[in-house]
Amino acid sequence: MICRFCYYESMGEKLICNNKKAYHEYFIEEKFEAGMVLTGTEVKSLRLGKANMSDSFAMVKSGEAFLHNLHISPYAFGNRENHDPERMRKLLLHKTEIVKLFGRVREQGYSLVPLRLYFKNGLVKVEMGLAKGKKLYDKREDMKKKDHSRDMAQALKASR
């Protein structure tokens, strides 16, 4: 019989959800990993993959980092002590990381955006990105590049 801790170590990373919209809306300049403070029903709901991070963002307040607008659906088998789906969740970061991020976020145009939510060795982690907003013409340019690369791939596949 395999103990549950050995099982999680062999699993590595299990993706819960992605924020594809973040790569479309922002230039991601730096990525980092953070833990989150969660309740038991939130973890059970995340194991079922019930999360949505489309409009979520992080803020630094009084020396602590918090994640806003991360929607984790209530656990279906939870009781009256089920969690609030839209509550603020504290991010677990080192003090030096928080100070560094706070300094960068104060600059014009920078924000903290969650990129993906995943399990790593049985613990819930969030990959955050230090992002700068794209202009409309930047988004159009990215779409043109993506279309061009897709057309090239189709042409190569058709020529085989």
C-alpha cells in the first residue's frame, strides 16, 4: 500500500486551471510561485477542478499579498461551514518577495496577475506574473503572428 505522501510526491504537478486571458491582455515580465491559505472545502473543490481565475488579480496591502476575485465553487458535499466562493485569499510569499513586488506594482502600468493554479506535491500553488498591460495594437500584432504560424503549420502538413 502506498502512503498518501509518497503518492503526491510521485504525482508532481497537477494543473487545476489556466488563465489564458492573462497572456492575451498582458506582457508577462516575471513569473513566481506562491502558496495560498485555504480552507478544507476549498481544497476539496479544487481537487474536483472547480475554479475560475479569469478576472482575478493580486494586491499587496500592509505587507501581505492577497488574491482577489478567484472563484472557487462551493464544495457540493460541504455543510453549513462551506466557504465563500469569492473571498480574498492570502498568498504565502517571503517578505523580500513581497517588498520587491510592492515596489514594482507601484510603478506605472504594472500589476500582479495569476497565470495558473496547480497542485505541487499535494499543496495548492499559484503561479503569479508581474505584468504590464498591452495596447490594442499589441493584441492585434500577437493575433497576426499566431494566425501566420498556424497557416505555416497547415501548409507544411499539407505538403507532406
